[in-house]
Amino acid sequence: MQAAAVRLDRVSKRFGPKTAVDGVTFSIDVGSVHGLIGPNGAGKTTIFSMLAGYLEPSAGIVEVLGLAPKTVDRLRARLGVLPQDALLPAGDTVGEFLVDMARLQDIPAVKAEGCARQALDEVTGKDWWGQRCGSLSHGMAKRVALAQAFLGEPEVVLLDEPTAGLDPRVAFEVRQLVAAKKGRCTIVVSSHNLQELESLCDGAVVLDRGRVVASGTMSELTAANEQVRMLVAPGTTRGTKSGQVPVQELRELPVVKSAEFDEERLEIAVLFERKQADAETVIGQVLSILLRNQVRISGVSKGRGLEQRVMDLT
Amino acid sequence: MRSLKGIALGVITLLGALVSALVCVSIEGSDRAQAAAANEVYADLKRQAVEKATGDAALASYVASAPSSLLAFLKITIWLAPMLVALVGFDGVAGELQNRTVRYWTVRTRRSSYFAGKLLGLWAVVALVMLVIHLLADGVALARGYVTVGELFTWGLRFWLVGVLIAGAWMAIATLISSSFRAPVTALMTTFVVFFGLWLCGSVAFASRTMKTLSTGVAVAPPWYEYLYPNAYDSMLLSPDSGKVLTAVVVLVGFVAVVIVGGSALFQRRDV
């Protein structure tokens, strides 16, 4: 069995004097959905491009399914890529393009059209078969590109900003499609949309200025297994009277390691011992105390939220 | 032919071919009139002209029997071939690098296959365009009665193949340049500069050789740098000496093969 679907070992990439990626090491397990996260210039797209074989690393080892990404002969049917901002061949029809892609993946000629039509159907684009790629809207083109990435059920799929520039409805459909593929292949998603990544990914690598600043499962990154947070209504204060947050009583819960109330952000943060209880149990206990005290609650979340975590790290 | 560029190029090429064909045919008509339709005199005029231009008496005698309208058309075609090749080929790879369309292909195909496919595909397009314009010129010459159907299948076919082989060398250079730049306009400018440089080499060599021949009265062999200009191989390709023809074919096809291998290796290393 393959140990890792994707592996980077001390990988660096320099463009002249500028170092875009600096000694990055991480691996992604087979079958997981993994995010590449970071601000602009963090090195996400550079790493993505090295994984897809577009760029050669200046140093280090990049492997996809145990092979160098430029080993096209052995990867062409096993790796699917959605490149960011790559225009589809304007003169080809959608059908021609997808059939060509299928044929290049060594899908037999008799099956190529069927596979291409199925892939197009999955992105709800079956009516576009005869349309020229150059005449598609941005959203349609993105979905056709997504169809080619998932064409032929590849083992690893790299998606660079899959929902960038899409309207909310199409973005939702794309997220649904990616979610539906979960478990059937390894998916690596590079994106700025942290909420999207938090909902889709099993794990993530957080990058900043070309280096890995954090990596792990989504629970580890967001501390979802050891912290719960609750937002309370404006005007709520700390205290023991009705409508006030009884911080001391929360701290006295047996599984709670610490409890804090930020009156400015109107947020209660409860850190608990993960070996003694899970987040859902702690939420129940904390809510019970707050409701008994008639505290008005406006939100509950496990952990700190990926967005907050990334803001802290980068 | 699916793009505006393709349609515009097609229309311009065909119109140019038609005008060139009419000019070539009218030249032949005028020559024939001057020679008072005396075939021997007319053929001798042609032989002398070709010998002066090439310094090759055997070639001159051989080519003198070819229909001069088709020969003139060949000269025009191969002279304009670099222009056609530059316009067809400058964005073959550079355009896809700029739009990043190449990224869809390189995940599924070897870069060497992509490079070779681009070069051979564009060469095939140019060969097809040349075939169409040759057929157009052949048709005009046939209609005026200056060539026979038999001559079209011998000289006409040979002239087209000569044009295709020479265009292959130009196409190899254009594709190599196109794959070296991300901006098509830079590729176009570089292609024009390189093509102009090669034309200058050929022209300077030709002028120097002709001046020596005229001053001494003895045919002078072309200097080595004349052969940097792909069009210079036309006289070898049309020679009655099969050794010369083979040498020219090997040089031109070999050049294309070397560019495919070298260009693929460079393209393999570059970032896309």
C-alpha cells in the first residue's frame, strides 16, 4: 500500500534571487482531502505547480504516488490537475477537449466519449458538449476544467483555487462535487477560502513566506478536540447574576482545564482535557450552565476556527 | 482555420497565391512572345538565366525544361515561406504558454511529444497551405496552356515537395523560438529578427558569389554561410544529381530532427 499520495522533502524553489519556497517538508495520506493554506506569496501556487510538474524544484524531492511529477507516462492516468487561470483551448469544443484528455489518459477510444460525457455531466454541464471552449463563461469554463481534472477517476487530484471567481451557487455546486469525491481519491486543494477548506478538508498545511508554519489534521489545526467557543449576545458581562457569564462555575467543570470570557469579543473560550471528554460532551455541559444562568447565546463552535488559526500563524 | 488569425491568414495566402500565379503566368507569356514561341530559343534563355543565378550548368540545363511559370512560382513561394511560417508558427507554443493552456497537456503528455507534435502539426498546416496555393498556380498555368497535366505530376509535385522541405527548416526555427518565450509578440519579433538574419546571410553570400562569377566569368561555388539560409537548398533539391538532392534532404530533415530533439530537451527543463 502507498504510504503517502504526495510527499515533499526539503523542497525549495528559487526564482532568481527570490526564494518562493524554502525547505518545505510534508506528506499527504492516500485518500485524504488536504488543503494548502496561506496568504498571497506564501508559496501555495508554487508548491502546487511543482506537484503538477509545471515547475522543477530548485532543491529537494517532490513525489506524487511515489513518482516524480514529470514521470508523465506513469502518472497520466493517475493524476488529475485543475490549474488556476489556465485557459481551455478556445478553438476546441468542450466534447473534443474532454475526449482528447481522456484519450491522452490512455482511456480506450470506445470508452473515451462515454467517460468525457460522464465527467461533464458530473459538473452539470452536459448541454455544453458542442460549445466552443472559447465561448464559455468563467464559471462554465471552470467546471469543464474541473471535469477534466476528475476524468477517468484519477488517484490524486490537485485543485488550485477551484471556486475562485465563481458565483455562490456555482461555488456551492463545486464544493458539493469535491465533497462527493471524498474517499474515492486523494484531493489536494489550494485555496484562499478558509471556510471552504475547513468544511472540505481532513487536514491542511499552512504556509507563510515559503515555509510551513503549521500542518496536521483539521482538528489539530483548529484545536477542535480540545476547545469550544461560544458567542454571547451584546451587553453580556461576567458575573453570577442572571444573564451574566459564570466563568468560575465553568472552570469548576471536571473536564475543563480553563475557561475565559472576552467581554470585548463577547466570546467564551473553554479549554478541556481531550482524553476525558469530546467536544460535544463539553458543549452540552457548558450550555447547560449558561442556559441555567439565562445567558443569551448567539453561536457555538468547536475549536478556534481555521480562519482565526491562520490569522494567528501568518 | 478555427480562429480569426487562421481565417485571415488563409484568405491573404490564397489571394497572394492567385496574384502571384497570374504574375508568373504573364511573365511566361511575355517570355514566350519575346522568344517568338521558338521553343529552343526560349529554353536557352531560361538555361542561361538559371546558370547565372546558381552557377550550376547541369542544374540550368535540367531546369530549363521545366515550365517557367511554375519555377517562378516556386521561387516566390519559398521566398515568402518564412513569412507564412512566422505568422503561422510564432504563437504555436508561446500562445499556449501565455494562456497556460499548455498546463492541460503537459500533465498527460510527454513534453517532447508536445513539442514534436506542435512542430510537425504546424509543418503539416504549412504544407497543406502550400499544396493549395501550388494547385491554384498549377490550375492557372494549365488553363493558359503553359503546362501539361503530365508536367503537373512531375515538376509541379517536385516543386511543392521542395517548398515543403524548405518550409520545414523555417518551421523548426519558428517553433524553437516560440517555445522559448511566454509572450507571443516577443516570439514573433524574435522570429522576424532571426529570419531576417538568415536571409541576410543568404543574400550577402549570393551577391558576393554572383559578383565574383560576373567579374571572372567562372562559376564560383557558394560560400559555406549561404547554406545557413534554408532557401539556398532549392538548387540542390532541384538538381539532376541525385547525390545533391539526397544531401539537401538529409541536411533539411536532419535539421528538423535536431531541433525536435534539442527543442524538446530545452522545453522539458523550462517552467510552464
